[in-house]
Amino acid sequence: MRIVIDFLYLLAAIAISPIALYRLIRHNRYRKGWAQRLGRITRKTPKKKCIWLHAVSVGEVNAATTVVKELRHKFTDYEIVVSTTTDTGFTRANALFGKDLRVFYFPLDFSWVIRRAFGNIRPALCLLMELEVWPNFVQTAQQSGVPVVVVNGRISDRSFAGYRRFRPIIKKMFAKVTLVLAQTDEYARRFKELGCSNVIVSGSLKYDTADTDAKVPGADVLAAQLLEKFEIRNSKFEIPLWVAGGTGNDEEAILLDVYQQLKQDARFADLRLAIVPRKPERFDEVAQLIKEKGFHLIRYSSIKKGDRRQDSDSGQKSRIDAIILGDTMGDLRKFYSLASIIFVGRSLVPMGGSDMMEAAALGKCTIFGPHAFNFKQTVDALLADNGAILVNNKEELLGAMAKCLSDPNYAQQIAQNGRKVIIKNQGATKKTIEHISRLLVPQP
């Protein structure tokens, strides 16, 4: 069976190689960590027992922070290692854990690569964040007697539909998973249907990692920088700011059109817009789009570097209509903390959405589109308690923005409700650690 899987992987690699090569050249991706992707991984303290936690990208890495913290506190005799798949995930994991823990790229799921990785890491337990289950990985873990736990488990509608098409094969793979700690009853049902026998609902870890403290380190610096760029002589950041975070392809054009329409209403003349794209490789593309729409462009990367040169061409609109492009990594929460209203991106276009929990946790009026299927549990929870606003298209977004801006009490009530939802759903970390402990500590 492994030979068949490896052969299928090889065919897939050949099929996607032109795309991968383009991204490597055009966006500088996939250049790092190839020794690790081929299983050549070292540990900091190889004499200790080991817990291997894998988180695909930034969202999963962020969700893992409370679990990693508690594991380090509770199991000091274990070394914890963290793997990621994407470059952005690796960067984030390094920032959070790299000082104390080994962070590396997840090995390719070829059988010989996975065997080499397990031989080098020698894990006593493997934790997979959300849904990163691979056939050769779980097969090797089972043969090595290593429990595999899916933590913060979820299966989106799209993933579930895809898995069901290959259910006989998928069931064999999922049957090798020792334990699934699912976010919701619905996700638990899906895991069971796909072959997992031991499934427990533990809640979503992202509620625990969502910081409800409205004071964000560095936000005051950002506020001062923006006030200077907007040429506003005021010690307080009191201008209405609309922040669109985690935006995706074709979405920024919609947001710019809505902003342009809002600015035509005298009531919203002071409104400013900050756009923070999800992917760094799109920063220049979005900058060009903003200029093409005729707006003055302010790139936050230039502000951070202390570059006082103009970012726009002559003849563009005045700074009262300026668009801030958040083209840096790690500053989204600072922008969110200054926002009057937040739009959470990749949701007006069918891309699955971005995480709206951070916005709601800060007590901000949060808006998102209909395509947030990657965050269904959070969407359902927020909408059930009137803690966010769902808009289905550009026209509804324009209407929602106009209502929130013209009725601050309405917007504030949405914001307060959203923050309460986040607080109410916290507690998954404690349950997760309890179940993991039972696998690491022999029960009497």
C-alpha cells in the first residue's frame, strides 16, 4: 500500500511542479527547509522524551499557543517540537516558540521520508492541529506505537465532501488516529463517519488564544504614526477607521468601491480605510490596485522604516481619502485595536474566510461575507448571539457600513455581544490537556 501511495504522491508532485516553480520564482516560496522536508530533523535535547506538535500555517500555530504553554509547564521531562507546512506558519512558529523549542518544516509524506523523520525525532506522542492527517504519517506512528491525537479538530464542509468521495480509503487512514478532540458536535460526527473511533468534543482552542485585552502593545505607536501621515494634529486617535483584515484576491476591489461610495456621503467624510492582505506576496498587487482606483496610498512598511517620501503619484486624491496598506507581518492586531469597524476578509469571495475571532475578542464591530466556511463554528456562535454582521454582497456591505457608522450605539452593541461570545466559549485548553495527560501518564 505504501508503494501505491508514494507513486500517487510522485504523480501529484509532477502535476503541480509548474505551479510550484512559478511560485518559487515569482513569490519566493518553497525555498527554505528542504532538508527538514526530507526528514533530516534534529532535536535540542534528544535524550528527553518528545511531543511532536504539527500546525499547518499561521492560524493553527496561533491556536496551539495555549496548549504548548500548558504542556511545557506540566511535562517538563518532555521536549516539545513544532512543525509547520507553510513559510508564513514557520515564521510565526519561530516568533512564538523558536527561542525555546525546535521549529521545523513538516516532512513530505513519502514513506521513506516519514520513517527518517520518526527515527530522528523519536516522538512519544504526535499532536496534529485541526486536521493534518496523512496516510504514511499515521501508518508509521501506529507501527512505532506512537499515539496520534487530532487537537482542535474540525472538518470543513468542503473537506468533508472531498473525504466522503474516497471513504473506503479514508476510513483506513482515520482509523489509525488514537484520539480526536473536536471543536463541535458536528465536527465530531464527521470524524466518526470518516472512521475515527475515539472522538471527544473539547471546544475550540482559538477562543482561549483570543486576547480580550483591548490594550495591544505597539498600538499607540501605530496610532501616532497614522495621525502624522493623515496630518491630524490630535493627541488621540479619534478618527473613524475601517480595517479590512486578511483580505484575498478580487476582494480589495470590492472594498475600495464601497469605500468610495461611503466617502460620497458627507456624514462619512472623515472615514479612513486600512487594508491588510492575507498573503505578503500580494502587497504590491494591492498597492497598485489602490493607485489605479485613484486613491492616495500610504504603505505602512514605509512608515515603519521611517521613510517620509510620498507613496503616491501626483494628481491623486487628498490624504483625507488615503488608503493605508498594511504591508507588514505581525501588525494586524494593532490595526484592529484602532478600528471603529472591522471587515474580516477572504469571505466576500469563495476563499473560506479569515479568522474573525481576534476582531470580536477586541470588542470591535465585526463584519464578514458569506464564504467563511473555514470558520463555521465561530460564525455560527457569533451570529447566534448577534455578535457580528453577515453581508452577502457589496450592496449589503455598503448598507451595513452606513448603518454602523451612522448609528454608533448599534455598532457598539454588536461589538460587546461579540466579545461576550468569545469569553463564554473559552476553556478548551484545560479539557485538551486533561485528555493528552491520560495518554502520557499511566492511569491507575
